[in-house]
Amino acid sequence: MNIQVLRSADGKQFEIIQVTGKAVGMRAGKVGKRGKSTTTAYPTIAKAEAAAKARVKELIASGYAPATLADIS
């Protein structure tokens, strides 16, 4: 997984999840705004990818849906 863009069911919130090597970067906020960024380092690439996939599943379960960067600009 490279990058996942998700938008809330009401279309007002977004989250971008990106795996780069052993790090997972996340940016979340209101659609149309920059949002807040965080990066978490993991001991292996596999653990970073697993953490990102788990976060995507969590967001989808709470009503988020896949989107594009254009959808959140």
C-alpha cells in the first residue's frame, strides 16, 4: 500500500495514510484544509504496512470511504 485517501460519510473530514518504508504518515482534518500530520516509525516494513491496513479498516468501519486527493481539496 502506498497511499490511501479516505473521506467521512458526511464529506466533512478526511484522512490520508501513506506508508514509506518503515514509517506510516497520517494526515487528517476538515475537507478543504491542510489537516494535522503525524508520522509513526515501525521496526519493519511489514509492521508499518499492517498498521496502515488496520487504520484503513478502522476508518471504513466507522463510515469513511475511499476518495481521491481531488475530493478533499
